[in-house]
Amino acid sequence: MSFQQSVDWDDLRYFLAVAQTGSLLGASKLLNVNHSTVFRRIQLLEDKIGQPLFLRSKEGYLLNDSGQVVFKHTQNMAEQLDMMHLKLSGLDNRLKGKISVTAPASMIESILIPASKLFQTSNPDVQFEFISSLEQVDLRRGDADIALRATTTPPDYLIGHKVQQFSWAIYGGVEYLKQHGQPQTLEECFTHQWIGPSKHMNIQARSEFDQKIPAKCFVYRSNDLGLCRSMAEQNLGLCYLPKAPDYEDANLIELSHISPGNSMSQIWVLVHPDLKGSARVMGFYRFIIEYLEGKNEI
């Protein structure tokens, strides 16, 4: 039996998961199988190859020299399979199947869920998977079909359409401002508690403004704008948020007399060009653009 016949992709999938996570436990969570299954599959693969691929230690599973060779070629195989899947998806002219969309949680809740409900009513054979992430999920690898991103510089290797442009303002909760007083200048804001971004929030306008606020002012931080808004609603401090008409209903007051700057942000809908022939992906891509362009505000 040849090497190709004895070792199949399923063997290498378990190997790749252990190599990437450095442990059996990490691989089991990644693959959604139990710990003992991963252990057994790694043992089986090493038996087929005829040599160990990992150094076992208290720190976990580290690739040895043989493992490094297998890892390099397995990674290449995985990338080729991802590319093949992406291109095949782009040739699917049926309005049926799964559509995966990545966006921050707040956009999924306020935009994607109501939009997908409307789309699914007219297209009952599609299913949706929402990937809540503030990181830039790789559309080139097929990790998602469509992305909604707050950016002013979308990647040039993706097809994109700008659907919103919005400005920012300083907000405070009604009870917070009653208790602590309403600042009249930006400098007076520095005496207040602030709700700010963690290092993972990569929004240019937000980052530029937060450089104006002394670090000691930030008592609460989050990597999610929706959580920042929620903390402001709960009167934990001042917060820099995108302007929205429903904030008064949420007991938030805009400090409109204080100019934080002229920074603008944009929302883009993005898709990989290899999916241009996919009826289900491009159908929802066009639908979400029309849905958002029909709304005055997010």
C-alpha cells in the first residue's frame, strides 16, 4: 500500500489541529470531538508514517523535525482545499444552502438578523451562519462568505460596497450626568469616568479620539461597541459612540455642545470575487446593501 493510500486527509486534519493548538485538548475543542479521539488518531497517524511527529512535554505537543515537514505540506493542502471550496462555491447558481456572514455582535443583532429574516422569507432554502468577531475573518480562506466591517480602507482583494457613513459623539447616561454634572468642554470631560475600547477594537475614528483622553480616565473597557453602549446606558461613565437616533430612548444624552473632532466611519459589505457566481451569496450580498441603503441610520 502506498503512502497516499495509507494516510488520508482525515488523519492529517487531526494532526493539523494538534499542531496549531499545541495540545490534545485544544484540538478536541477545535474539532468538536473528545480528547481520547484526538489521542487515538494521532497515534494511528504516527503508526502509519512509522515515526513520531511530536515531542510530548508538560507544555503540550511540540512538532519535532518530522512533524515540521508534515505540518508544512499539510498546511499547503489545507490552503488548496480552502481555495477549491471557495471557487466551487462561486459556481453554485442555486438559491439554496448556507450563507455565512461575519460581523461584530452589535451589527449581527441590529442589521443581519432582521435582514436575514426578510431574505429567508422569500428564499426558504437558504440557511444562515453568523460569525460574531471583531477580528478580520479571512474571506480568502472561505472562513465566511460575506463580511460587514467598520472601516475606511477595505482590502483591495475583496469586492465591496460602502453602505453607511456616520459621525461620532460623546454620550453619557441620564443618571450619570445628574450625579456627576454635565461637562461643558472636552477638558472638563477628563475629570469624568470613561468607558473605552480595549486594544482589540480596531476602528480608526475611535482610536484617534481615545488618544485625546488620559488613560487614567478609562475605568471600563470592552472590545465591543454594543457593550460600551450598554455600560453607558447603565451610567458607568462617558462614552464615544456612533451617532444614532434611538439613544435618547436608551436614556443616553449626547453632549452635542462638545466637538470631539470631525472623524467619520464607514460600514462596508464585503465578499470575495471568487463568489461572484454564487447565487445564494451574491443574492444576500445585494439584498443587505439594499436593506441598509433603505435605512437612514443603523
